[in-house]
Amino acid sequence: MTGIYTSTINIYNFYVNVELTQAGLASYSIIKSVDAIFFSCYYAFFEYYTAILLYTGTVSDIGKLGYNLVHNLGKIYDLIAELIYRCMDWDT
């Protein structure tokens, strides 16, 4: 943001002083700074879109849900056992 602000002020001063080469280079600097921001936002949108498609595909397919449940049974068992042990020894 600081680079964009500085370049914008420089562009104005270059055009006032009719230094067109320097104005072009400062304009390039602004475009270079803004391009990274726009590309990141654009790319993030498609990453979220892909993630949403994967999650909805998993939720809508009973086979994938079953696989995920069986694959995580060990973790589920451990968490339930931990819950039971904690509830049994509630005072500590």
C-alpha cells in the first residue's frame, strides 16, 4: 500500500514536470503492486469454490461419508473414551 501511495504521488509530480518516462515507470510500479493483490483475491475465490465443491460432493455421497466415518473410527473411539474417563473422575 505504501508503494502504491508513493508511486501515485510520484506519477502526479512527473506529469506536472512533463517527465513522461519516469511517469511510465511509476505507473508500471503501481500496476505491478496491484496485480499481486488482484491475483491473490482471484485465486483465493477459486480455491474456496473448489473446497465447497469437494465438501458438498463428500456430504452428498454416502460412500465417501461411510469411508470417512470408518477411517476416523479410531479418533472417535479415543475421544469418546476420554470423555467417559473425564466424566467418571469429575472432581479432578
